Amino acid sequence: MKEEITITIDGVEIKTKTGEFILRAALNAGIYIPHLCFHPDLPPHGSCRVCTVKVNGRHMASCTTPAEDGMVITSDDAELLDLRKAVIEMLFVEGNHFCMFCEMSGKCELQAVAYRLGILVPRYPNLFPQREVDASHPDVMLDHNRCILCGRCVRASDEKDGKHVFELMERGAKTRLGVDAENNLGETNLSIDDKALDVCPVGALLIKDTAYRIPIGERQYDKTPVGSQHKGNK
Amino acid sequence: MTEKPKVATASLAGCFGCHMTLLDIDDRILSLIDLIDFDKSPIDDIKELGDCTVGLIEGGVSNSENLETLREFRRKCTILVSMGDCATSGGIPAMRNTVPLKECLEEAYLNGPSVVDGVIPNDPDLPSILDRVYPCHEVVKIDYHLPGCPPSADSIWAVLNFLLSGEENLELPYELIKYD
């Protein structure tokens, strides 16, 4: 049975239900906690750690930590801001993120969170890994250079499309996005209206012939920071 | 009249887009000239770098000449700023970083579809190309970073004004931090 409980985020008391994940409870209450691998329509993944908060002093991923009555949560302090920046900066240096020509620039969630946190340059050296572009599908481009391995497409394809087109393969630094085919994306049953395409936060999965339609200055995050419909800070 | 602070600029492995945008501050350049004197810069063609308050670097470090210029700017400028994505992250020239240098040179000078009787340049007067393109802060200490391809004229203006004001903390407004 789900009881109504009270948790405190950055000094603000909010009501939620037992077992609701902290991030969902916060967003429902209008408080923004930065996040990236989390998507409201998908089960949480807990992999990117951008949504890390302090729960009674301990660092926890707010997207996978169930709320309990009386929890005292810190989301907005200098230490967490720096940790979140560090995570985002690692994602930037780990792939090849050339925002200046990326079709997703202006509506990319990785970029938008970086903007909101005020990142000017990553503190880590760029790795410039060798990654492939898979253009074999008639309607979809898969650019591994931009993939941040958030697993959103994996979850969406499994849970929403019922297809299992994508999977995360291998482990650790070698982890990569795999497709359910012998060779490439063109051999899968992915279709243009799949939820998996819709949820990619970056420019890794793109529908062909749709790029650069919105002028610079009018794109989603050009003037409005991500999460600005919610209260809360960085 | 006290001497005005000096500002020098350089373009390393960049496209001069950031310098063009510096000129895009439009009539504010008249106010800028009241505030500063330009030292060595592609926009005035002064050849020798003097001691400067601010150095603006466009472009990443792709060859031995870029390296030498950047190190000289670091020695002579009190505040050194990476201006634009090539300086802060390598930018478009750094796309070659994902391809081995030998393959890049062979494609450009031997195997490219428009090459006739190709040869890989090796004249000793040419700067030698580095193994990869480096963001400026991976080579020398950089004091401020201004991303953007190019950074907007407003953000360049904001950074210059901030640096010349002697204030402590630079916080660019949301609209002025862009990576494209």
C-alpha cells in the first residue's frame, strides 16, 4: 500500500508516496534535479549519476532511490554541482561531441545540462576515440561518436516498442551500443516512429532528412535552460 | 594619460571565424579602442608580441608553429583566454584526431581523388604537424575559456569588459554560453 509521506529537498517539504523515486517526486513537485539517463516515460537506469543527491548525507542516484518518510535530501550545493559537472565533462571527453555541426545542437540534453551547469570546458583531456557511424538504415542514422550509453533507446525499444533493437554490449570503458542484427542497424526491425528514436538525448540516433530545420536562436535550449519549467537550482 | 592595457590576439588552428566575430562587436569597437591598445593581432598586422594584459587565442594546437606562438603568448600575456571551440576543445581540426596521422596525410596528399603526382610535404621551412590537435589548455595554462563556434560578439564583448574591469568572478549569462 502506498502511503503519503513527506520528504525534504533543499529545505522544501514535499509530499509523495512511499517508494516513489526521489527524482520523480521532485519533478512532480516542481523541483528540478539535473538528470540525463532518466526519462519520464521509461523505467530508471541509474547509470549516468548526474541526478546524484545527498540522502541523509549519503550520495545516492535520485532516479533509483525510493523515497521514505522524513528523508532529508540535498540537491543544490557546491559539492554536488561540481560532481555533476565532472560527470558531464567525462561524457564530453569520452566521445566525439562536435556541437558546431551536430544536428541535435540546441535541443541536445547533454549540451543543455552542460549549459545549465555553466560548463565552459571539460577539466579532463579529450580522448578522441575511434567510433563508427552506421547509416545503413533507410530512415535512421546511428552515430556512435555521440552516444553516451544512457540506455534510453535500449529501454524504450524493450518496454515501449516491444522490439529489443538495442543493447549495451561489453563492459566498462569498452561499453558500446549494439544493435540486434548480424551487422548493422539496417538489418533490424527499427522503424521511424519507434519510441527508441524519440528518447535519445543526444545526436546518436537521428531521423534522416530532418536536420537543421529550426534556426539558431529559436531552438529548444537556445534561450531557455533545461528544466526551467521547474523550480530549483543547479 | 596612463597607458592603456594591451590586448593581443592570435589564430592557431582555427578558421578566423572568432576574429571575424570579434569585429562583429560593431560600433562597440570604438569604445574598445578607448579602453585598450591592440598589440600583435591578425587585425592590425603588428608582427612582434609585446607584454600584454590580455591574449585571445583562436584555434587549437595542430603544428609546431601553433605551439611556439601559444607558448610565446603565455609568456607575454598576464591573462590568456581560449576563444572559441577550436581553442577550448580542438574543434573541427580535431576531427583528424580520430584518424592516424599517416592516414590523414596519405589521404590529403597521395590518395585523394583530386591529387595528381602527390607528395607529402616535407620542406624544412614548413612547421611540422603534431600527432594530433590539442586544445590550448592541454598545452599551456589558460585563464578563461569562451566556447562557441564562434562565440557570439556579445560574449566576446562581455569577456573583454570583464577582464579589463579587474573584477573577480566571471559568470556569463545563460544565453552567452554556447558550444555551436
